Amino acid sequence: MTLQAAFRTARSALAANAFQTATVSRNISGADANGYARKIVLVEPSLSGPTKATRIMRATDQSLQSAALDASSVASGDEAVSKALDALQSIVGQASDGVSPSAMLSAFRTALLHAAAAPQDAAGLAAAVSRAGSLVASLNQASASIQEVRAQADQDMASSVSTINALLKSFDQTNHAAISGSASGQDVSDLLDRRDAILSDLAKEVSISTIIGSNGDMSIYTDSGVALYQGTPRAVSMEPTTTFAAGVTGNAVYIDGVAVTGPSATMAPRGGALSGLAQIRDTYTTTLQSQIDEVAVGLINAFSQQSAAGSVRTGLFTWSGGPSMPASGTQGVAASIGVDPSAQGNPAFLRDGGIGGDPNFVANATGSSSYSARLYDLLVSLDAQQSFSAPPLPAHLNVSDLAAQSQGWLEGARQTAADKSISANAILVQTNTALTNSSGVNIDDQMSKMLDLENSYQASAKMMAMVDSMYAALFSAVK
Amino acid sequence: MSIFGAMRTSVSGMNAQSTKLSVLSDNIANADTIGYKAASAQFKTMLINAGLAQYGSGSVDTRIRYGISQQGALMGASSATDLGIQGGGYFVVADANGAPHLTREGSFRLDANGYLVNAGGFRLMGVSANASDTVGFSGLSQMKVDFSGLMATPTTSGAFSANLPSDASSVIAADLPSANAATASWTSQSSVVVYDNLGSKVTLDVYLTKTGANSWEVAVYDQSTAGPSGFPYSSGPLTVESLQFDPTNGSLSAPVPGQLSIGIPNGRSMSLDVSGMTQLGAPYSVSSVSVDGNAPTPFSQLTIDTDGTVYAVYQNGARAKQGEIRLATVPSPDNLMPQAGNVYDVTSRSGDVLVGSAGQGAFGGLVSWALESSTVDIASELTDMIETQRAYSADSKAFQIATDMADVLVNLKV
């Protein structure tokens, strides 16, 4: 050990100290950044003593991180479902607000009851026909809104797909830079932070699982096992559908050539916005559509007209396929249901029958203005049970109950989705807190480290000053 | 005659001290020279025949000793090609004429031609990547790193392991992916990127299909031959293999060993290790995937292991062995002959050269990012200097006294 060695040791201590100070300031500035993991400096005495090698490490917790990614996928999937159902309900309406098909149906029924009590009152008949008009308008509106929500979900899926592709592309660059950097011994911790931030963005779109290879290379799979990134980003694609109508099926999303949404998908991811939107587009909206289609079919059936010869045709309510009757399960009836124009022109048709102008279907043979049998028949028929195919609703119901239960089903689905979303968010907050506690930055901790560093810097500087004064003594001895 | 003898003796003393001062000043001048070994001056007596009654003063002769075997402290440096040796051994370097020398000066830098050149202008010598271990001193050549072009490596091996869901339903034989029919169905799918001979990426589709209880089929296709909706592929499977799982623990029981041989289109035959596959009552999930090989990638930098292996690191993280630095030593390093440029030459007194790998036998390990500092200690040089100065003064005093005595003698007659 020589005096020069003492100098060098003090100098390397100063360098290591400066490196640690820089890291502390990096930690403090990154305390609030998304995906920032606390940096830890490893100061190790080297073999030969005086030099100090410094290495930087990230505080990470793999299992907590993957739990946080899962929680974020579930939360964003549930949130997408909950938001879309909220939108759907605010458009279709609630039972109590008086504009929903169910409320319109009950208003129509009341008007029909009044008309039956005073069949000679032209204004009463006109009111019933006008109520019928409002009812079909609300069904048309509901059907259009459902398809709008579907179209919106489809667009959101397309934009989610392009987000995923963009994220995978930037992941590719970051991953390559990180591998290359770590292979050549550089500090890649910022790149790894960036990579984790991309993963957390990606997890919001689709639920993922990751595998880290021996050289730090990371592969990403969906939680169902479809490759998203391994060596290269895999193609994620979806053909958006321009126009949605009842019966139109949206296109599936393909990852790496495998369908991950839709009924044929055997490897569908279990979370993420993409899967939430696919549920809205392919399940919730189609179910609701088939329910209101059945309401429309039920209405047309309840008001059908039968001739003496036994032939049946549409009555007050008709549809695009009229005057033939729609079969139960016909798609898109709610979009095309309307009030027969002849009844609108002459509300008395409602009382007398023969809507559409065919005399074979006239019930009031005498033409009496106090004829009410047909109106009472219609009320009975409206309240009669019919067979529907609108799962998950019961198969045998009357139209009013079907409309009310459809409303209830939507409300139930919305409530369930909202509850799920709230609890998923609670779990997300909890896992994120746990992750931040284990790998985030604690400012108090960093401050106390800063004080330590200040002291050791002073000690090293003092050491140098002392060696310098020893040299000075030696030089003064040489005369 | 002893007065004049005393004068000659003190002159030889002054000569010896000035030689020592030269050595000291050289040491001090090189106190910061990388790999410099401090020299020292040693004195030996030269006596003239003396009787019992007479003392014939002799003189002092100087011998220069070199502490070439001394280890200097390693200090941190700014480059991966700054090399220090922790322990015995010397770098073998070539001068402009190609003649080999030994040195501890390890501040090598890559020059435009791919040679590693130190601050003294000497080129580092070693052996090429595939040389045998028993290369002698004459077999060493100047290390040359090829960093101009791109490097691509075809894939030859890889590993893929996943858990297959034991509760999946079986697929009938006609619909298995191996039949390559439009009606093909499968249980799980994955894809793996590999590299062909030219380093182009080839994506392999891996279909895992349950065929019966504990029995699965793995079929591998080239994704680029996939039809518009997947199956059928325009060319048949690259490999098809039946996997059997042990019903007692879900591990792979056949084939043994769990290797698939896949002929990569335009590439090598790849051996894919699937021995880690399991079949348990859990959903499909890939647990590890790795393949070797890489796409064409430009040179990034050199790294050097403690055993002296020189790797070129490419921008995608791939490493390729470029050669190996070999160290040399002699039985008596302190008898090496120093030459300009901080190098040493072998002399008859130092013995024959021994060549070997760093970290083995008498050879120390290589430390990258470090340089060996000079062994000179300024404090001890300065104290020696004070001593030298005093000794020189004493010699001159003796000379002065002898002169005075001679004066007295000369003036006796007056």
C-alpha cells in the first residue's frame, strides 16, 4: 500500500459516491413515473482493493408485477363492459323513465283500454294509434342504438388492435435495445422500466403473460397462450365492419393467425379491453337485440288479424316482411316494425278490424260505432302468453312482461358489470400499492441515503486532503 | 598510494549515487505509466588486495534490478478493452515489424484495421477462435477483430415447453393438423421465430393437439405457407411427433429424449427440446421458449472474459467468439530486458517463454475495464532520493578531505 494507492482509493470512493448520488436523484425524479422501479447501486470492492466496481440493479418483484398486469387486464375489460352497458341503458332507457319500450308499451295498453271503454270516441282511438306510433318509434330507436353501440365497440376493437400493434412494435425496439445493452454491460435499467411501462399499457388492451429468457429477452403471450411477441411482434388484425344491423356478425380478432374473439375462439384471452369490447359486440348487444326483436314479433302477433276463411295477416303493427307474419326468432324486426299506414290514416280500423283495407278481415260487420269486442279481443291477445326465443329470458311470457324483463335483464347485466368493475378496480389499486411498496421509490429512504452519501463523500475528501499534506511534509524534507 | 585510492573510491561512490539518482528519477517520471515496473539500483563492493597492515580502498559497482514480477494495483478504466492482469503473466504484443514482446501495458484500443493496439503502439497477439489449446509462442498471431460486416447465425437448437390442458377434448384423426386438411382443428397453438442460413426470420407454427388420453400430437408448419384461413398449408408439416405423457405426474414420457428435429426451410436442421412439456389439469400456457441464431446485425463492441476470450457483441445482443488472448511468462521475469514502449524482451537469463490461457496455472486472470498502475511509490522514491543526496555529499566530503591531505603532503617541502 502506497500513498498513491490511498489517493486512488479515495478517488474511486468519490466516483462510487457520485454514482450513488446520481442514482438517488434518479430515484427521486422517477418516484412518480409509471413503471419506474427503484434503482439500487451495488458497490463492491474489487479484487485488488483500491478500485470499486459499481453495478446498478432494479428492485423488481416478478410475481407482484404479473399480478398487477393481470389485475389491470381484468379491470380494463370489466370497465369496457360496464361503460358500454351504461351507455346502452342510458339510450334504451330505464323502466321508470317513461321512454323505454316497456314504459311505452304500458302507456299504449292504457290508451287501448280507454279506447275499448269508449269505442265511439274517435279521439280515444286516435290516441291509442298515436301511442302505438310512439311504441314502435321507441323500439326502432332502441334497435338503432344497440347497433350503434355495437358499431362503436367494433371501432374501439379496431383501435385497440392498432394500439396493440403499435405497443408491440415499440416493445420490439425496447427489448432489442435492452438485450444489446445488457450483453455489452451497459446500464439498461431505464430500458427495462420502459419495457415494463409498455407491458402495463399492453395489459390494459389484452391480458398477457410474459417469459424472460436467459439473455434478458422477453416473450409475451396472451393469458390463453397465443404468442404476441417472441423474437418478433406477431400480427394482430381485425377487419372492422362498416355497418351493423341485427344478424350481422362482427369479424373476429386474429393474433398470430388464431381467432381470439367470437364463438369459434378456443384461445380467447380472459381479460383486457379487447375481450370486454368483444363481449359487448358479440354477446350483450346481440342478446338485447334478439330480446327487443321478440318484443316486436310479439306485438305484431298480438295484433294480427284473422279472416273468416282462416288466413292471418299483420294488423295494427306491421314490419318490413308484412303483411305476412314474422316467425319467432326473426332478426331485425324491432328495426322495421311500424304502425300500419291505413290505421294511422283512419284510427277506426283499430276498432273495426280490416287494417290494410282488405274487407275479409273486418270484424265489425255492422259498422256500429260502439263496437268494442275487437278492442277487448286485442287487449286479451296482448296480455296472452306467447312463445319467445330470447334467452336468457323465459320462453313463455306475455309481451309486456317480455319487454319489462328485457329491461330488467339489461339493468341486471349493467349492475353486475358495474359491481365487477368496482371490485376489479379495488384489486388493481391494492396490487399496485403492493407493487409500489416493494419496487417503488420511498422518498424518506432516499433522503436518509443522501445524508449517508454526504458524510462518506466528506470523509473521502478529508482522506485526500490528509494524503496531500503528508506528501507536502515529504517534499519539504527534500532540500 | 592510499590517499589517491581514497579519492578514486569516493569518485566511484559519487558515480554510483548519480546512477541511483537516474534510476529514481526514471521511476518518478513513470509513476503514472500504465504497467510500469519500478527499477532499483543495487551496489556491490569491489575490493583491492589488502594486507594486514594496509587497506587498499576499492570502489563500488552498480547493478540495476527490475521489479518486473511485481503486481501493480488495478484501477478502474474507461473501456472494455482496457485490460489488467491480476496475477502472473504478460501480454504478448507485436511491434511494427511483427516481432513479439511481453508487456503489462493493457490499454488496448481497436484500430481501423481491427487490431487491438496499446498506448505504446504495440498490437496484441493471441489465437484465433478455433485454435487448439496447445499453441506455442511462435503460433501466436496478431489479434484481428472483424467488425465491418453483418453477422447472421442460423438456428440449430431451441427449447419449447408449455403445459397442455389434460381436460381438453380429443380431435379425430382426420382433423388432426398433421393431415393438413381445411377442417383441421387443434387444441393449442403457438409460434416460434427461428433463423435460416441467411439470418431471415422464419416463423414456425406449432400445433398441439390432443389425440387421446395422455397422448398429444405436435405438428410444426412454416407460417409463410399458411392458406388464407390457416389450414390447409401449401406445403406439408415440417415435423410431426406424437407426445406421450405420464398419467401419474403429467411429465413427458415419450419420445425419449424429448427432442423434435425440424428442417428449417433454407436453413439448418434444428433440434427443438420439448422435454419440459407437461400435461396437467391447468389451462394451456407457455412456460419457456428459447432459440439460438440471430438475424443479420452490425457489430457493437468487444467484451473480454477473464479467461481471455474475446467476443464481438452485436447490436441485437448476439455474441461471437473472435479469438483468445494468450498470456506468456518466463521462469525469471525479473531478468527480462526492458525496452522502449514499456515492453520486455526475453533474455538468456530470463529463461524460455511459456504460453497459456489466462486464469490457468501460473497465469493470472484478465480484468476488463481495469488497468494495472505503475508499481512506483513516490514516497519511497523521495526518501531514497534524500538518502542518495546525503550519500553523494558524504562521498564528495571524503574526496575533499583526501584532496586536503594531498595538499598538506605537497606543501611539506616548503
